[in-house]
Amino acid sequence: MEQIIRIAVQKSGRLSDDSLSLIKECGIKFYNGTGKLKSTATNFPVEFLFLRDDDIPGYVADGVADLGIVGENELVEKDKDVLTLKKLGFSKCRLSLAIPKGQEYSGIHYFQGKSIATSYPKILGDYLKSHKIEAEIHEISGSVEIAPSIGLAEGICDIVSSGSTLLMNGLKEVEEIFKSEAVLIGNHEMADWKKAIVDKLLFRINAVQKGKSNKYVLMNVPNASISRVIELIPGMRSPTILPLAQEGWSSVHSVLSEDQFWENIEELRAAGAEGILVVPIEKMVI
Ligand SMILES: Nc1ncnc2c1ncn2[C@@H]1O[C@H](COP(=O)(O)OP(=O)(O)OP(=O)(O)O)[C@@H](O)[C@H]1O
Ligand SMILES: O=P(O)(O)OC[C@H]1O[C@H](OP(=O)(O)OP(=O)(O)O)[C@H](O)[C@@H]1O
Ligand SMILES: [Mg+2]
């Protein structure tokens, strides 16, 4: 039997583009024609299943898929027993309670005895219980923000990112109850050969993520200032120093996080660094 693992990704929606980009950045090639719900990579032992995101935690828990990419909100809501292998840093959003913008809000007790529409009855139910609030939960599967204006419920609990959907529907956010981002999940009982493939994939994901959060920085530095500059940009092991054609100057190369670069930029310039270039890193293996 061919040794191949299955990864479930969202067919189309808020997770799809970033999930597929990550897979491509990991150097994995596959055909993704519209309408095709299964695809095997040509250069890595993995088969993709394109599914509704709601089904992904269950498929991974049952072992139909070995891995899946899903939002933490959906994962916690579905309450399936799976491993969370890695936070992926995209599809960041929050689950919030919102009410009509004309209503006065003085705290969570506002919701006592009220009705709330949501697609996340478990997360909302747990939150209300932990705050000792009894409210009626109306489960609906989408367009939740419409509920107060059509008299279906007095408040809502739904995904918020920019807040523009709430604004456009005359609602205001009053409580953030859950923070979410995309995560890679895995089945609990994978054979050793499957775990070896998962480790290879995680190695690639780590290299891509490290590359994204770091920059390759080059600058020209008078030789007298090199030791000061090295203190400011220590790099992975230590910076590379190459002599320039002009005597008394060197080119200093280093790798550092973008934050670290901006924090030290004034001091680098004060130390005499000039011609500073900041270059993106595609992959980084430490
Ligand atoms: N506006 C947003 N900004 C960032 N992330 C979001 C946003 N909306 C949703 N998400 C995240 O992306 C996930 C998928 O959202 P999407 O709206 O595509 O779900 P869906 O309509 O349930 O899709 P499906 O058809 O697969 O069931 C959500 O569970 C959440 O984690
Ligand atoms: O705060 P915002 O930036 O406005 O984002 C929030 C909206 O995004 C999601 O819906 P989406 O647009 O994915 O449509 P859907 O509900 O049909 O999936 C979510 O269900 C919210 O309605
Ligand atoms: Mg869904």
C-alpha cells in the first residue's frame, strides 16, 4: 500500500486561500481544479480532501483524515478529541456578543433572560454558564447579524474581524468571548510512518513561519563601528562581515526579526551604518 497521509482543508471560504498558500510555500505541489474534492500532491506523500470547515474536526477525530486545517472556533465548538499540532497565524478573528447599537449596555447581566442567535451554541453556552447567565440560545447556521433586526433574537454571538458586518447591520460589539486563528490538527493515533510524514511537514511549516517573521539585513559599516553594530544585530550565530572595495568599510549581513530591526535602526545609523537593505526570507532552518 502506498504510504500517504490525508489532510482536510476548507473547500472554499475564509481559510482556503491561506491554507493552500501555506501548503505551496512548503514546496508541496498539487492540482487544485475547481470542483475537484480530492487531490494528491505530486512531490510529497499527501492527499488533500476539500471539505466544509464544520466537518474537518470530526473527520480528523475519526481518522478519515490524518490532519486538518481549521479555525479554533470551529474546533472548540465541535468538541472533538484531536491534537492541536500548530497555530498557523492566519484567519485571526474573535467570537463576540453584540447588541443593537441603540441599546445601553452595562455588563454581561444585560443578557439575563434574553435571546441570543449564534452558530456557536457550545462556546456561547459555556461562556454564559461560567458567568451564571441564563439566556435562550437560538442556533442558526449563517447570516447571524440579521437576527435582531428581524425579531429572531435580542442579541447575537458571531465572528468579528474588522467589525464592518456588525456596523452595517446596526449592531455593536459588547463582549469578546473567544479568540481564534487557524490551527493544524491531527488524529491522536497515527502509525509511526504517518508521524514521520507529519514531522516532515511540520519542519517545513516551521521553516516558512520563521522565514516570515525574520528579515535578512545588509548594511555598510565603517570598520571602527563593527563591534557596536554586532551588538545591535547579533544574527543567527553571528553576522557575516565582508570587506568593501573602499578601504576602512565593511558590509555587515545579519538575520533578525523585523521588530528588532526597527527598535535598533536609530542606533545603527548613529553608529555610522548606511546603505541599509532589508530583504524578505522565504524559508529559514535553524
Ligand atoms: N471575517 C473573518 N476574518 C478572519 N477569519 C474569519 C472571518 N470569518 C471567518 N473566519 C475564520 O475562518 C473560518 C471559516 O470561515 P467561513 O466564513 O469561510 O466559514 P463557513 O461559511 O462556515 O465555511 P464552510 O462553507 O466551509 O462551512 C471561521 O470558522 C473562522 O475561524
Ligand atoms: O468583522 P468582519 O470583518 O465584517 O467579519 C465578520 C464576518 O465575516 C464572516 O462572514 P463571511 O464574510 O465569511 O461570510 P459567511 O458568514 O457567509 O461565511 C463572519 O461570519 C462575519 O459575518
Ligand atoms: Mg462552516
